[in-house]
Amino acid sequence: MSLEIPEYLSPSSIDTFKTCPLKYKFSKIDKLLDLPSEATVLGNFVHDVLEDLFHLEPADRTKVNAMRLLAEQWTRYWEDQVNSLDPIPDIKLFKWKARWCVENYFEMESPDQISPHGMETEIPLVEVAGIPIKGFIDRWDPLDGGIRVVDYKTGKSPKPKYQDGKFQQLLIYADALETMTGKPAKSTALLFVKDKTTLEREVTPVDLTKMRDTVKSTYEGILERCEAEHFEPKKQILCDWCSYKSICPAWGAR
């Protein structure tokens, strides 16, 4: 009997499959708990603060108000989330990292000059390359009669040879937004708030074709492995941050 075929993909699940097919199976098919990491919680915390910032009137989108929102978010939700991590990180350092990222954001954009079409927009089962896709978009802005898709990142900006893969998620969302809105996707932007680096690329037909080929080949690869009931592990340096390392056969688990 073959394994259950997923109903849809998301940009993050596509990235997981490409990183390690077995990790994809553990997470998306076996639905084993993938414990959050300090980096994941930090990223979500900063995302929530920036989302709240854009709910304010443009004139109120100041650094002072951003720090107030950060403190409110911390007290209301994120302090408990950080204290539930294992191991619990240095709380003072964690809060400093979050503050640093939010302060850096103001040196990258002027939020009072931006009028987003949407923030944390859900993509509800839109087909890309004929494959159902779901996910959430950090922000999308109007641009020359079209769309600019924006994603905040709290990790280090990648070296040039690794940048293409970072844009794939945004291209998937750009394609989905075109289907949803009828407006052309013009640009994708990655804002690495940790080191104040903005990477922006025009959306081209060539890039969209490559992205659609990746989505299609990923889905086909998942179908093949579901039928064979075998997802192979990929042993690599990233395994040190994987929740499933203790049960992975690549690391001696049976």
C-alpha cells in the first residue's frame, strides 16, 4: 500500500523536500512534531512586530512605536514561546536580537511611504504548474500596475551562489497572486533585517518557467516516493538543526 499523497504543497515544504526527502516524510506525511528552534521563534516574533507596524496609520509607523509593539508582543505571547524552547536561550540576548532586526528595518525602508495591498496574506489552494499550493505571504505591494512580493528574513543574507534558491518561494507566491488578482507580478524582494541587506529581482518569464518546473518535479518526486514507500535521507551539516535527527537512519537510528 502506498503512502498518503499530500493534498497540496507549500513553498516551505518544497524546500524541505529538496533539502531532505525523509525530513519531508517525517513532517508532512507522518506528521511528526517538528519542534521550533530559537531561530524560528525569533523570525516569527520579528514578523509579527512588522505586521503590527503596518496596521498603524502611515504617520505612526515610527521606530518608537515599533519598539512599543515589540514590547507588547513579547509580553502578550512571545515570552512564553521562548521560555518553552529546549534549551531556553539567553533571554536578554534573544530580545536584543529581535530589537536589532526591527531597528535595522527602518534603515532599509520608510514604512510611512508604503501602502501594502496585503500582509500575511493566505494563499488558499491556488494551482501553480497545475499543483495545489498553500501558504502565507509576508507582504505584497503595488508596483507599476502590478505586484511586488516582499519577504522578511532574520537570518544572514546568502552568498551570491545561493541566492537563486531564496527567491523560489517568492516566485511561487508571485505566480499564485497573479492567479488570484489578475495583476502581473513585477518584482520580488528579500529583506534580510539582521544585516540590512535587500535583494530584489524583477520577475521574468524565464524565472517563472524554472520555478514551475521545480514545483512540478518536486511533486512528481513526492508521488514516486509515496508509491515506493521510501523517502531517502540526505546526510548534511543541516542535520544538526533537524528535529528528527534522533530517529533518522542516516544517523544510526533503526
